[in-house]
Amino acid sequence: MINIEIVYAKPEKQTLLSLSVAENCTVSEAILQSNILADFPDCDINTASVGIFSTPCTLETIVQSGDRIEIYRPLQTDPKEARRQRALKTK
């Protein structure tokens, strides 16, 4: 067994879970074993982006001891468009 962490955050609630999983466990299996999705029913793991320590990965990536799996929310706005809108307001 190896120890890992899984994190998901929304503006109003953040969750960090520590758990032990079997070696050769995938990111997807770890997320499902953690039951973190029960706290966030609107999070669809099949469409969400995931990463390990801020490095994007796939759901099939094998986790290593000490990894922190992060589930990312989709962007509300395109960053380039948001920057363009801020620039227009300052003119």
C-alpha cells in the first residue's frame, strides 16, 4: 500500500483527503476509492482535468507514493478574453 492525497476545491468548499491505495493504482481508481465525488456531485470525473502536483496527467496514470492528485474545475472564462475585457475597462 502507498499513501497519497486527493484534492478538489470550489470557492465555497475545499477538500483534501489522505488515503492508502494499492501499488499500481491509477488516478481514476484512487479518486473513486477516496469517495471525494460524494461531496461534489456536480464534478464529472470523466470530463474533468486531473493532475499530480500541478502537472497534468490522465486518469490512467499510475500513482506513486506521496502523490497529490488534483481534480481541476473547468475555467469559467477564457483567460485571454478576461484579460482583454480588463484592458478595455482601464481605457
